Amino acid sequence: MKNEKTKSISIIGAGKIGVALAALWHRKGHQICMGVRNLEKAQTELNKLNLSVAVKTVKQAAVLGDIIVLAIPYTAVPVVI
């Protein structure tokens, strides 16, 4: 449920930092979309954590969020953007 204080947040990267941010913001009521390279692997990991967020490709997630967060290693930034 989205109200004026909640945001749609796309997190690019599903490593430890990306998943931690997703969990925190999801608990606060924000709509989360994870942008990942391997959809099946990411969904499996998120299911283990009982975290119900959308999982999309990086390109799909990048256009969905009010806010886009890069939770990837610095060396991966040129490849992603």
C-alpha cells in the first residue's frame, strides 16, 4: 500500500547490502524492487528470508523506482550504468 510518505525503491544488486536495505525499507512500508542479473537465484534467496519484494532485471528495475539505489561493488558500476 503506497501513500505520499512511502516510496517505490529499486535496489540494483541483491548482495548482503542490497538485501539488508530491501528488508529495512520493506518493513517501513516502501515498495521494493530488486534489480538483479540472476532472477531465479535472487528470488530463492529472498524467499529464504521470507522477504516478499519484486525481482526484475536491472533494466526493468531501473525504470520502476521513485528512488534507485546502487548496491553493487564500485568496479561493477560502469557495467551496470
